[in-house]
Amino acid sequence: MMTASQLLAAHWDGTLPVDIDLIARRIGVEVRDLPLSGEDRTISGKIEHPPEAHPVVWINRSEAQVRQRFTLAHELGHHALGHLRGTRKLLRDPAANFSSAGTSLVEREANAFAASLLMPANVARFAVHEKKVLDITRLASGFNVSQAAMRFRLQNLGLLHG
Ligand SMILES: [Zn+2]
């Protein structure tokens, strides 16, 4: 099991936005485009870890780029946190799994992992406290995440009030 901080320490050069495609490659996760037909056309992504093979993540490329990045980071979370151990070899993620409320523990863990990976705490703190950047649009653009994800992360880090 790996935390987001451990992944960043090992596979991130410290520049923004965090290159999660590179991190995926570095930890042996293959990334593919989700076929936009059949039962998977309505989901945001999925991850499968077949026995004796490397994990594969599928991303819905019809969604916004910031959303695709969050989906990939979320799927990497399922892998890094060991959610695919035992009999569970496949996890599918409809849009509802990315909401902050009403999802299962593993989904909330994967979302927290994704936020930590895409918006490293020390960089967010530095931007707000040292560089005095408080504009959500500008911060979200720097991290290449959605404004909603940026706002939620700042709230969780105690950097945004109200
Ligand atoms: Zn998930």
C-alpha cells in the first residue's frame, strides 16, 4: 500500500500540474481509453487488475480534461490503497462515486487520495500562505483541476473559510 505523499515523493518532480500520466507509467499502470459504447459508456472510468498481469485503467475521454485527470488519480488510488486485493479485481466508477457524499468508504478513500495526489498539501499551503493566491480560478488552473475539486481541497486543508 502506498499513500499519495509516498507516490509524490518517489515519482513527482515538484512542478505543476502534477504529471499523473507519468506517475501511472512509473508504477506500472497502463492507461487506456474507455470504449464509448456498451455498458461502460456512462461511467467515468474503471480499473482492473487481472491475476499475473499489470493493472489497467480506462478513462472516459468524452469528459472534461480536468475530470479525466481526477478520474485517473482516483483509479490510481484504488490500486495504491490495495482496493483490488482478494476477490475484487475490477472496480467501475460512475459519476456518483466522485461526489463527496453518499459513496462507499473505498470510493471516499480513492477521492481523498486523488485530491492529495493532484493538489499536494505543501504546494497548496505555499500558494495560499506565501504567494497569497486566493483566487480559486487561478489555483484550479495551476493544479489543472476543476474549481469544485480545488475549493473542496482548500476547505479540507483549512485554507478556505466559508
Ligand atoms: Zn472508485
